[in-house]
Amino acid sequence: MIYNTKTNFPENFLWGASTSAYQVEGAVLEDGKSPSIIDMYEHPKDTAGFRIASDYYHRYKEDIQWFAKMGLKAYRFSIAWTRILPEGTGKINQPGVDYYKNIIAECRKYKIEPVVTMYHFDLPYCLEEQGGWNKRETVDAFVEYARVLFEIYGREVTYWLTINEQNTMILHPGAIGLPKGGTLPTKKELYQQNHHMMLAQARVMKLFHKMVRNGKIGPALNLTAMYPASCRPEDAIAAHNWVSIRCWNFADVPVFGTYHPLAFSYMKDRGIAPEILPGDMEILKDADPDFIAMNYYSTATIGASRNDSSDVAARAGDQQIMLGEQGVYRPEENPYVDKTKYGWVIDPVGFRYTLRKVYERYHLPILVTENGIGAPDILEDGKIHDDYRIDFLKKHLIQMKLAIADGVEMIGYCPWAAIDVVSTHQGYKKRYGFIYVDREEFDLKEMKRYPKDSFFWYQKVIAENGKSL
Ligand code: BGP
């Protein structure tokens, strides 16, 4: 519709990059930190765990200096609940508090806007042992944790994200790992957990608006547009089922205070709807996010269910590979897009399409909190020629610029990842960062940092506010 290539990125656009605590910090049990549920994840034998990760816990000063050199205007990182409240609630762990104070101070020193994720897959394991998100007590625990964060960091941090990829945790519980010996929750349990997370998020947003006057808070979901596999009406219905269940059901609750009607009927029909107590819906209405944060990697292509078990098996995989569900939808291949080595669809135009869809639905400014390509980067003579990453990011940024021309209000762009982090499934074999961390799966070497070619490319993009894209 609109191809206004003259559109520029807004002044003060937050050119950023992201990490999460468990994937970058290491020091899993240091300075009073207790294990989180994801720290207890059972890794495949040939894959690095999270115990040391990129050792950022000890090297954050050097790393943030690199971020400043790259010219970042924003840095999205997560706070580990287990560093602040090792028992989940109660006693505050001062070294943990100081650690994030220092990180925020380092960011401010270089005029980098800190963007804080409060919860990135890392529920304290001690709370999990007491029932985790199955229990309403965990809602209170999250509110208590939030109050501590807002009290301590509320004056220093403007942009806050509540929960990272709640939809991934609920729809792909196996994808983000299971503690050793753990069993997957049933769908009924998962949707009850989801309801509790929704309540926790709404209460935290309400509290935030009272405590942090000039701050902004939003949910961080994995959002993606979809295509019907054909113009067959049954495919269109299935695709609509998919996007309602996979995306809108998770964003409608914080924004509108209601479950998506179609997704709720689906939950009722399958006997997996959550138990909603009197007063819950009023709590959900209080959320009132200031913006939507979204992680975007791929689009999905969806066809009508074949009504047999092959729907589920069609493309089993990780969080970005769509699972089917008998009677509801079936994942299909899209002949018009490429895929990464790991089977994730590469679809820059789909990024523009997703931004348009999200903005049209919610009328809230958007902060992109993840986008990127995982690859087995190669270090040669101190250099990493990751032209595939430059190509990926450039194409996505061009589409984002077009989305801005379409009228989508954008706050910023924080691709995954600022620096190499441990991938949840593929360790250091699959890297995303602008900065290379020289370690192998098990040989830690000296973990020296090297800027990749994409680092210098992004540095230029930021310096000219995306003008030459
Ligand atoms: C998102 C998560 C990130 C990160 C990213 C890449 O779903 O929010 O934490 O892990 O995916 O995933 P992976 O490392 O599995 O390739």
C-alpha cells in the first residue's frame, strides 16, 4: 500500500540489543543466588549448560563498554529473580541488588537506556518445588518481587517488561526445558498457570503505575503473523484459529482485560479453560500496558487440520517451529520463504506484516525486544564474517522502516543478541551476538570478546539513524 522510502526512523529511536540473565551471566550459584527452574534444565550431553554461559556476571563492565562502542542507545537485559530474592520471597540478597545497580549505572554512564525484563523463563526453583505457577501463591510472590524491583530501580529505569514470551512457556513447555526428572504439565495445568501469570502481570502493572510515575511497562510476547496455506476457506479458518490461540489470546488479556473469545471457546471445548475466581476478571482489567514488546523470528503457514494425529507430528520442534493440533490447525510449508539451518522461517516481509497486525489490533507503540538469526559463527584471524546476519538484520530493518511508513508507532529495536549467549537448545553451536565470545561447548578458553562484522555494520546503522537502509 504505502512505499514511502523517505520515511526515517524517529528521533530518539531506541537502537538496542538484548540478552537474558540465564543465557549470558553464568555464576549460577554465586553471591547468594539460588537456582532457577531453567538453571535445573537437563542439557543434551554435547551442549554447554548455563553454569558459566558468557561469564558476563564477571565481565559486564567490559561488555557494556563494547555495547557503547557499537553505539547502542538501549540495552535490554533481564534481572534474575533468584539473585534478588533467593528464597523466592522474603529476604533480599544485597549482592544481587548491587549487581544490577552496577549494570544500570554502567548503562547510564554511556547514555544507554536500560530496558529491564523482570522474568525471562527463570522462576526460582524453590517456588517451583512448592507448585510454581500452578499455585496462586506464586502470583503474590511475583508481586512482592516486582515491588522490590520498583522500589530499588524504579527511579533509574524507565522501560520495563513483565514476562518474556509467556506464550512460548505455555504453548511449548518442553521447548524451554524441563528440570531433571520433571514431567510436562498437562494442557489444563498450563492454561491454569497462564491464568495465574496473567493475574500476576496485571497486578504488577497496576502497582508499577502507582510506584513508577514516569515509567513505561509492557508484556514481551513472541508475536508473529500467519498465512493460510491456500485460499481454501477451511485453511483461512484454521489460520485464524492459530493466530487467535498462539498470539492474540496472550496479548488481548493485558491490553483489553479479556481472553480472546475464539481462544476461550477453544479452551472450554477442550476442557482446558482455567478456573477463574470471582474478582479475577476485574484484576485483569487493571493491567493497562504502555506499549507492546514483541519478539519476532518467523512467520507460520497454517492449513486445515486433517483430523488425525499427523497434524501434531507435521513439524515437531522448538519454540519457533509450529506444532499442529488435531481438529484445530496444521502447520504447512511456505514455498516463498527461506529457512535457517535450524528450520526457522526467514521472513522479513512477514515482520512488516506482523508489526502492522499488532499495531492495528492494539494501537499501542511497539518495542521489538528480539529478532535475529542463529548461526554457527566462525572465528578466523580474530574476525567473524557474519554477512548472513547483516543480510538478515538489514532486510528486517528495511521492512520495519516500511512499517513505520505504514503508520506503525515504533519505540525501538533490540535484536537478539547484544553478545553471544548460550542458546537454550544448541549451546554455543548456535550464536546470535554482535560480539563473539571465544569459547566452545566445553573448552572455555579465555572467553575473549571479538566484534563481528555485524557489529561494525550495526554501529553505522545506529550512527546514521538508519538513513541509508
Ligand atoms: C526466544 C527466547 C530467547 C532466545 C531466543 C533464541 O524464544 O526469548 O531467550 O533463546 O528465543 O532461541 P534459541 O537460543 O533457542 O535459538
